[in-house]
Amino acid sequence: MGRFDGKVAFITGAARGQGRNHAIRLAEEGADIIAVDICKQIDTIPYALSRPEDLEETVALIEKLGRRVVAVEADVLDAAAMVAAVKQGVDELGRIDIVLANAGVAPHSVDELDAVQVFMDTIAINLGGVRNAVAAAAPYMIAQGDGGAIVITSSTQGLSGAGGTGTGATDGYVASKHGVVGLMRSWANWLAPHMIRVNTVHPTGVMTKMIDNESMGAFVAQSPHLADAMANLMPVPVVDIEDITNAVLYLVSDDGRYVTGVTLPVDAGFGVK
């Protein structure tokens, strides 16, 4: 018996990185998955985003575990597409119990050609996209009457402004990651009477394509003070993807059944420096 037998999880940004890892671990413990990702490039994002074959690989890995998966290529900025993706998933899988609003971007670049557009796109994706995903799924969870759990991926930058540089990317990233904390707290109040819990998880740097790319490397290299500002208290440069998944699975499992409205850091001490 798995912790998530009979459960269905809706995950954005599921084609790779944290989203894929969350999906696989949930599937290993019995959950079926609604996996959503944009699978195309966005003009203001300087590193390669997911591709259709990435989402196909996520599907194959889940199916190899004997679990069902509904995969949809859709942009979290498109509210109607989120509604349609959730409906397709529920029509095929029967319900929805867990939402992981994980999709996000970090478009840090040395050559930021349009800081205003970078800022606006980052806010739209990291904050507006979270709103669209949760707004699409919550009505189904309420109607089921069985409770549930929502986890939003924020960041250490959702609790701190360390490393700010005044660029569109840093301003947009920090503002959006703070913004989802406000959404979480509002939704925790809205959904608590339905026994639906809402929390944020706040990773420090995680070794995924979001930070492990040439653009981010060059951005940090041009400002040596950032290395000190963004360093963890514990002597580790980044944490493993499994560390974030472990925290997420705690928050959506019965182990965290009375945990709601919290900002859970997985940050190697970053927040207490």
C-alpha cells in the first residue's frame, strides 16, 4: 500500500526538474498524475525551457510504475487552458486530490534587453500562473468533499530580498515568489473549511536547469557579491531535488494533515544567516 493510493495529483511544470521528480515520487507511492507543461520557449527566458519530448519522458516514467497519467501541453498563463487541462484529467482519472503549482522561471541574464518585459513575464508566469492552476483545480476539490492539499513552489527569495540587483529578473523573481505567499495565505483561509490545506515550499538553489545554465552562471559571475549573498549557511552550494520532493510529499500526505498556511524552507540555513 502506498501513501497516495487512489489519489490524483495535478502538477504544473511536470516535464522535467522538480515537477517531474514530484510526479514520479507520487506515482511510486500510488498516485495517478495530471502532468502539465508549456513545452515551448518563451522569448524573454534566456535558457532552454522544456520540450514535448521532456513531457513524453515524464509520461513514460510514470507509466513504467504502473500508474495512469494525463499529459497536457499548456501554458499556465492561459486560464482557459488550465481549466481544460484539469477537466481532461478529472474526466479520465476521476478526481483531483493534490495540486502542485510548481511551474516557474528565473530569467536572470547579463544581457537583459528589456527589463520591463522580463519583469512582467516573470510576474505573470510565477504568480499569475499559480493563480490560474489553483483556480482551475480548487472547485473540483471542494465539490468532492474529501479535503486535499495544495503546495506552491516559492523560493528562499519568497522570504528574503538577498541578492537583489535591480534588474527585471531579480525584481520579478523576488516579487513573484513573495506574491505566492500572499496567495497561499488567502487560499488557506478560503479552503480550510473544506479540509483543503495550502502551503508554500521555499527551496534554496536546486540543481535543475533553472539555475544550471550558462545565462545564470554568467549573471552570478558578473556580480561576485552575489555568491556571498546567496550562499547557504550550511556548507552546501545547492540542495538535491529529492530534498524538495521529500518536503512536498510531507505537506501533501496525512503526515501533514493539520499543516496549513505555512512557509516551509528547505534552504540549508539560508534564511537564518
